[in-house]
Amino acid sequence: MSHHDLDPICNTSDNRHFQEVLTQSLENPARRGLLRGGLGLAGLALLPGCATVGTGLAAAPSALGFASVDKSLLDNVILPAGYQYTVLHATGDALDSALPAYSNRGTESDDWSRRIGDHHDGMDIYYIDSQGRYSEKETARAVLCVNHESSADAHFMHPNGQTSNRVSGKKFDQFGEWDLGTRPELEVLKEINHHGVSIVEIVKSPQGWRVQKDSPLNRRITAQTPIRISGPRAQIENIRQFMTTRWDTAGAMSRGTLNNCGHGKTPWGTYLGCEENWAFYFQTTGGAALSANDVASRRRYGVAAVPPAAGVTKAVSQGWHTVSATDDRFARWNLAALGANAERDFRNEANTFGYNVEIDPLSPNSTPAKRVAMGRFAHEAAVCGLPKAGEPLAFYMGCDSRNEYIYKFVTTAVWDPRDVGTGMVAGDKYLSEGKLYAARFDATGQGEWLELNIADPRIANHSAYKFANQADVLVNVRHAADAVGATKMDRPEWGAVNPRNGEVYFALTNNSAANRTPTKVDAANPRAYTDPDGKKIAGNPNGHIIRFKEAAQQATAKTFAWDIFLFGAEEDSGDANLSGLTAKNAFSSPDGLWFSKATGICWIQTDDGAFTDETNCMMLAAIPGQVGDGGKVTVKNKMAVGGAEQSGTQETFMGAALGEAKLRRFLVAPKGAEVTGITETADGRTLFVNIQHPGELSKALSSGEAPQSMWPGNQGYGVQGRPRSATIVITRTDGGVIGL
């Protein structure tokens, strides 16, 4: 659930925290006037170019129409009165009628090509018209694309759990700790193949939506599926030099996608699977010494560079490379320089991961593409701004790790609505050429997009990594963002665009005491405190949601105005509860974000480890305002640092308080589960929501203890016993619009 709690801090750049920026701003007369003259963000909303976008959508409601659900520690999905759910599909469900039903005992073969993957995450719906083509209008036939993230609880996929984790009473490690022996081949193949994306046709009947088995559109993209490398024409040969492996010496193709977390939907109707925590699947065992650049690159991305130290019996990885050094299906996970050059080994294999992977859901014979122009990092969603005919498109992306950055990709091509439904051809047009930026959030409530280009002397002369060309910048984006001084954020996760005004929201899930103390805060990440009860986690344990408005509402804008939409908190957390949350809407660690076009509701999903002593993870509904509807606030911080109490204040900008009328808890998940992934039918009457890794904190199967969760089997879906990730379908019992 909160696997980032153990993340290494890969961003050791000396980019400034905004306490320094604030000081400089107050020393600058022009900025001092902006800060002290009372304009703030409320005034910014009145500046030229800040009018809301004319979308043609109805205004968002003034209040939510359901009663908030209470906190819950039950092993079930809890919804408001008048709502119901069914399971659409769960881990291991067969896509073909010829396959047997899922045993839920781990006895299936390693071939997962016709079964639903594990760890359901980001997803989206694609309607099919009467001619079998993509439709932007709702029909009774569609394809649902679902990401499958980590194999953190892959022990449930095997009869007796992962072989290397059969230690009685051992709590399964969320990274997949394994001993240094050789893992069984069939176990590893099963794990490799349940990653990726499930593409499933669904049909609507009077009884609701159901999976259409045996559809020619049903397919799996796994960690072994051939995927094309795509990038700017002027740099494609340079890009391929980073991708060269023994499997494809030309570097034109890669194999597979894994750890797909958030997602994106393009205006032309394709799906973007976003590769997030891919770095933990690799090891470097043996081989020649690495170059200084290789060491710097792997360190910055959290890729294991060396075997465990002497005397260490565990290593962080899935251990997939231990099966065989000669079979490429397994050898590819060892990044050692074992051959004479990169064409003889897999030293570059990690370079082929960390991208947005474009898939055409309605073209089962099409080859997916990794869009290198959009940068390589721990991608968490890729959301497109509101498209305007004749103007470039902007895609907003988070890099999900502590102290990482928010990015924007702006297409070279301008949007042509006639490209709707043209699939990968449109993808090549829009996602192969463009400019990539990292965000800097200034203490004035303004921000700047910093272009990541080799022509910038700060990048060309960066001391921590020596860039060869622009292809190098795209493959090692984190180093480039360090060089230009982007703002370190508290784990940027999902982004979402408000369809009524084009404003962009990002979930900043949390940060630790190693990074946030009262003297290590800034305007965009202003809190450092200790959770006052329960787990007493320090840093920014409950997270917040930031939002921003592009100057003149243009995709190509170089500046933006920002404020903090919501602060997560427990209702009894004192000064840390800046948004005035109550028992009806308190939440922690926002992760998933998504806007309903039908209602204007902003849905917030959590992936929490700080509030779980009181409640399982949850989903809330919020009615947003706009950037600048609140004002400046002073955050009071206090926490113990090195045994001594430390305190301080930080000024920031916060949106208007929502109260219980505009922020309510809608769903609470089963035990150990994260709520992540959401889409809806165009009429707003059906929500699809993913429940990921119920029972995540279960002990190893050999312990003899029952799993932490037994959902959804305990609710009558499939074989009871082990928990399974699943997509659920939520409706109102009266058939009405959800949330109103």
C-alpha cells in the first residue's frame, strides 16, 4: 500500500527549498509588493487571461447529494445508502470461455495471456459505435483498459506463496524480498505475465455492464509484449543507442511494460499506460565496472547498481534474474555489463522502462509504443489539458517518488479534431515531437515551466551527469530537471484536469521526516508535523492536493498561478488540519484524482499508511472551486527532530474551505486495499472503481494465519480464501446520477 515508505531518496540535488525563494522574493520590491499588497491568488484570478474556459458543460453542483459514509475497518466496500456495487472482473478471471474459472489457489499455469492481470490501477473506457469504430459518445459496447501495477503480494498467485518467502510468520515485504537463491521458473513467468494492461470488451445489458468473453478485442499487454520505441525524428538514432540490448541490437523495440500505475486518455482515443516503480525489478550481479554516467543514472533512478554487501542475505528486487543467465526472459533483469558491448548483454534494459506506453484499445493487432519524447521517470498519470483546435496539446505528468517533480509535455503538432479515432497514427503525430518542461513553484503563488533542453547551459554543463545530446536528456530527465532547478514535491502522483475551467490538480501523497521538517518546508510543500495519535508518523504524513492555472489558459504557457486545494489530515490533528476536515471527510495520503465530466465532481482516492489505525483507504467526492478562491495562510509546524522539538511557520496559498457540503467520504475499501483507478459512463450513472491489493499486509501463506483480507470472495465473488484485486461497478439503486 505505502511501498514508498521504503523508497530510497534518489533526488540528492541541491535545488532550493522555497524558504530561500521566499526570502529572495521579499528582497525583490516587485515581488514584495505582490506578496504584501493583498493581491495574492484571489487577485490573480482577476488578471487578464484568467477567465474560465467556455466548455459548454453545466456548472458543478453547490452541494453533494449523498450522506457521507463513516470510517470503516470492515473487510468490504462500504458505500452510502442508496448505492450498490458489483465486481466486473478480478485478478485471474478468464477472458476466454475455454479457460477454467480462476481457482484462487495459485494453481494456474504461468501463461497469463488470456487472464486478467493483478493489482488493478488506472483505467479508462472507450466506446464502440455500430461500425466497430471508436466513439466519443456513449454506447452499450465498450472496451475497458486497466493497468496492473506491482507484484507486491504475488505470493497469493502461487500454491504455497513465493518459494523464497516461506518463512513462518514472516510479513511479506512490499518490494518482494527474496533470498539469494534461484527462483522457480514457473513462478517468475507467472509474475512477469500478470503485469501490464488488460484490454477487455464490456457490454451493457438491463442487468448492468459485464465482460464479453471471447471478444477479439480482449488482449493482454504484459512485461514480455514487443513494444516499439518512439521519439523525435532528429533524435531517434541517439535514443536507440540507449535501448540497444542482446534481444534487439538495433534498439528499435523493447519488451513489455510493467508497474503501470496512473494512466492517460488521449483526445484521439488511445490509452496511455504509465510505468511507475519499474526500477525495483532489476539487479546488477557481476560484470565489468560501470561508467560514471551509468552509475549516476542508475543511482538517480533508484536502480540497484551492485549486489548486496557481504553478509547481507536479502536484496530488494523480485529476483527474476536468478532463474537463468542464458534465457533472455530472465537474464534481461540483470543489468551487469557481462558482454563485450551493449549488444551482448542487458546493461541497457532499464533504459527501456519509465515511459508512457500508448495502446490502441480498438486495434488488437497494433503494436504499442513507448513515447520517449514525454520523458523517462516514475510516471504517475499523463493527463491532457482541454484540447483546442489549432493549438498544441499539453500533457501533465507526475514523477511518483519523494522529492520528485511535476512535468508538462507540449506537442509540436496542433490539435485537429479530425484525428479522433485514428489510433497510433495520431499518436505518432502528437507524441513523438514536442517540448518537455519541469515545474518550479515560486513563493509568490506563481510558477514557471522550465524547458528541458540540451541547449540550456545548466543542463549541458550539469556536474552530476554529463549529457551527450537531447536524447540523453529525455532518457535521463530527472538529472535535467535537477539541473534547471525544478521544485522538489511531496510525491507527485495522479494529475487531473477540471473539465469546466482547465485547471490542473495533482495529488501530493506524503513525505517523510527525512525530507520535511519545520526548517525544510516551502510554499508548495508547507507542512512538517507529527501525526498526533495512532501511528505518530512524522514529516507530511497526510499529504495535500495542489492545483494550478496556466497563464492565459494556454497549453504553451510558460507561467502559471497555483494554490493548495486541500490538505489531508485527521480531524483531531490541530494546526495540521488546515482544511478544517471533520469525521465525515477526514482523509490521508491522496493518490488517485479524477474529474467527472457529467457532474463536475473531483474524485479523490487514497493510498494510506498513516490513518489506517482508524479506517481503511477511501474515496471522497469534492466540489472544486478555482485557483485563487481562498487566500494566504500561515502554516504552524512542530515536530521532534533528532530528539529535540523543532517549530516554525510557512506562508502558503490555500483554496476556499469546502466543508461537509462539498467534501464527503463516498467509499471505504476492504482491509489492506488501496483505492485507485476510476472512470465513468458519459451519463454519470455508472462508476468503475479499482480496489487494489486487499490484504496487502498479510503474512506469508506458510505462517498458517488467515490473510488480512478475504475480499471479494467473502462477498460471494469467485472462490473464497485469498484476496484479489478487482474492478467494481457502482450504481445508484434508483438509477440516478452518481454523487448528486
